Amino acid sequence: MPLSLTDVLLTPIERPRCVRCRTQMNLTSIVPRPGRTEKRTFECPKCDFIETKVVSDPLSPEEINRLTENILPPT
């Protein structure tokens, strides 16, 4: 079976399991919200259960600075 876009972009931690059937859910949409948060909608491919979560934006300037502060140019 070919990989879907969500299989490539997200880790299992970021893709919750369905509360009904425990199947790993697919990310179906991301909507930006105020305060550097995102509303993510997940859908179960097996039972069609839909779940939404509000999460902080992983690409906020603070997160980018935290991830890049120890990177030095090549010498």
C-alpha cells in the first residue's frame, strides 16, 4: 500500500489513535488560529470518527529559535 502524505509528514505521536476503534487517524485539515495555534482535524479511516485538537504552531519563531540556536556555520 502506498504511503499517504500524513504517513510521511507526521510521527505516530502527532497522529492520535481513534477513541472508538484504536486505528491511527489521518490528518484531514489544519486551520491557523489566533495566538500561534492551529486547529487540526483528524479522521479515522476505519470508522469515520472525527476528532479536532488545538495545538501550538510548531513553526512559531520561538520554536525555530530553540531548534536553531546551537547550529553553527561550517568551518
